[in-house]
Amino acid sequence: MLFREEDLGLRKALSPPGRVRQADVEKVVEALEQTAATADAVDVQKLAEETERGRRKVVSTLALLAAAGGVEVTATGQVKPGD
């Protein structure tokens, strides 16, 4: 049987996404609330810097929060707390 290094990428692509930890959610929500007090919407990169989390981690956390109605994503890609 032949093995190619590229075959490992397929398995990784088909695997389920990583889990979001509660600490990540709390940190993102806290930073969003603090920043939203001075601005209407926040850039994802700024949230990543404030939370000291990676951009991908923040994006996946925001996706879960958006699905639950906790945040709204604007047309420009910025984020603001949900209603």
C-alpha cells in the first residue's frame, strides 16, 4: 500500500472542528462588553489582541455566540453585543 503525506490533510479537513472552552467564551464576552462601552462595534482582530487568543479561536467563539444570539456581526465584519 502506498502512503502519501498529502493524505493526512484530508483526514484533518474532514474531522470535526475544535471545541471552544468556557474560559475562551468568558474572555471574549468580557472584552466585547468593555470595548462596546466606547465603540458601537469591534473588529475581530482587536478582540483577538485584547483577549490574547488567536484570531481563529475568537472567530469560532464568536460564531457560537452569534448562533445563540449573543452577538451580532455587522455587514463590515465587525461584532457588537446582541440585543
